[in-house]
Amino acid sequence: MAEYAHLGESLGTDFFSVREQFTDEQWERFASTRKFVDTEVLPGIGDLWERAELPWELIRRLPELGIVGEDIRGHGAAGMSPMACGLVHMELHRGDGSLGTFLGVHAGLAMQAVAMCGSEEQKGRWLPSMSTLDKVGAFALTEPDHGSDSVALETSARRDGDHWVLDGRKRWIGNATIADLVVVWARDTDSGEVNGFVVETPAEGYEATAISGKLSLRSIQQADITLTGVRVPDENRLVNAATFADCARVLANTRGICAWMALGHATAGYDAALRYAKERTQFGKPLASFQIVQQRLVHMLADLTGMQLYCMQIGRLADAGRLSPTVAGLAKMNNTRAARRILAEARDLLGGNGILLEHHVARHWADIEAVHTFEGTETIQTLIVGRDVTGIGAFS
């Protein structure tokens, strides 16, 4: 083992004692996921990240941990409280962003789309196998020309008897190359409204190609999807996904989770930097003994503690059914910005060692860039919150 390979392991940083507020259920989910990350994820994840290889052995462990399915009740899903769900995503991202993002796409987007927009028959048809990961899900919304303005999507759905014919292109679709069930959002050519459809792969006319050259979330594949005359039976149209507003409900449900994801990455960076500063000796004494290093560590801790408080409050609001998309957006914006600051400081405090995968920080430093962007960029979140506080929309 490399000299500083243990830097990724949790220090349990909790300066404001927020964990005292956990319920037994939340503590159990948090503790079991933390143990999984420290003992099973961290030892080999750097090599998988470098090779851009999906961590299948780790993915297959997720149902055994009982954490697949977010807060969905029944059908074998995890049925976690929203707070516990956030804690699970925080810990998974403290281990690896690709692993956490796989679950976020599969459960937070694809399963939630079925749970929130499907009929009871559709839920019973798909959710049990998704809960066990016998079927992997993807969520196909964004397009080459429609990222932040996905409401203007161009993928079309044309009714043809008891089927729908889908045509169009999607981009940056997580899990798309491995998914068995792909929730595709397309515009009805008759009504002009956006509907949701479940494409069961393999399907004639469906092609997913992994996007290469990524420097963030390397162990999960995002893909370009081409839909050419893909025929989908009407029974696979999500019955309660009749407008883009229904799609937006699913997205709003996951936006707050992004704040927890960012907290996981930031925690990994801070813990590694603190450990390193206490163990690394320069000029005959530990780095942590220098005033400037202590100042930087304290500023990082202040950012991290603020992120924890943001997450605890949105968790409480979500548990009470009162988390608004705007509040979730502000938490996502704040926490991804703070995480980027913390990880940049951590990378620098480790000196040259900070760019080595075996010291963990560089991987999180790269992965936070994706979290900062997906589920709504900082700019979009800012404009959404700005519209809420001023009453004036700055974009259409």
C-alpha cells in the first residue's frame, strides 16, 4: 500500500455535531454505507477510474445494502426517508462519484420517473427488477442542442396505432450503454406536449455510443443516443407523464440530492488534506504546524460545515414534504461551489502528491466538475433562485 493510500478513509468530520440529529434509520443507512465505502470501494476505485471501467462488483453490492430505490415504497425498493437517502448519496460520493452517479441515474431518475409518472401496473412491471438491479435504468432528456433548455427538446413521438414511433438524439445520458430500461422524453407530434416513454433495450433503431475523452466521472459511461424509428408500445408510455412539468417534478426530486453528492466529494477532500497535513513533514515539522496551513484547513472546515447545515435543513424539509425546487436549487448551487473550493485547496495542500490517484483527492477534484454541471448548472440555479427572490424572470 502506498504511504498515503489511507487518505481516502473517513475521519468522521462533524464539527457542529449534526449527526446527533440522526434517527436510528438514518444512522443505520449512513453507517452501513460508510463501512462499504471504506472497506470495499476505496481500495481499488482509483485503478477503475484511471481505466474508465465501470465498477460492476461494487454496483452489484448495492441491492444487498438495501439502498436501491431512494424513498420509493414497495416493489422491493429501499423506501428510505429523504434524509437517509441524502446520507447514502453523500457517502457513496465520498467514495467515488461514478458509483454514486450510477445509483443517482438508475434510482433517482429512472426509477423515480416510473414511480412518480407510471401507472400501478407499470410500477409493478418495472420497479421490482430495477430494485434488484436485474434491470438497469437510464433517463434520456438532454440533447445535443438542448442542455440547460431541455424544455425545448426536439426528439419526437408520433402515434402509430397502438405504438409510438420515436425519432431524435440525446446526449450525456448516464447508463445508456448498459441500460435495459431507458426513460425517453419526447414531444408528441400532435399535441406538442412532452411525454415520457420506457424503451426496453435492445430495440431496433436504438443506438447508444459512449462519450470518450472524459476527465470527470470516468468510471461511468455517459452516452450519445440515436433514436431512429424506435417503436414503443402504448403500454410503455408513462401514463402520468403528459407535459414537461411532469418531467420537471422528477428533476426537482433529485436536485437536492446533488447538494449531498457535493458534500461527499468535499468531505473526502477535507479529510484527506487534514490527515496529510498532520502526517507530512517538511522543514523538520508537520505541515499542520504552520499557521498558513492551519488557516487554510479552518477555512475549508467552515465551508464544509456550512454544506452540512445546508444538507441537514433540506433533508428536514424533504422529510416533511416541504422541499421546494428553488430551495433545492440554492443548496445545489451553494454546495457544488463550496466543494470546488475545498477540493482545490486540498489538491494544493498535498503538493505534487495531490495529482496522484493513489491519494484520492485528484479524483474528487475532477469529479466535482460533473456534479457542478448536471441537474442544472450554477448559472441556471442562480437564475431560478433570482426569479424567486425578485419576481422577475431573467430567462424564458
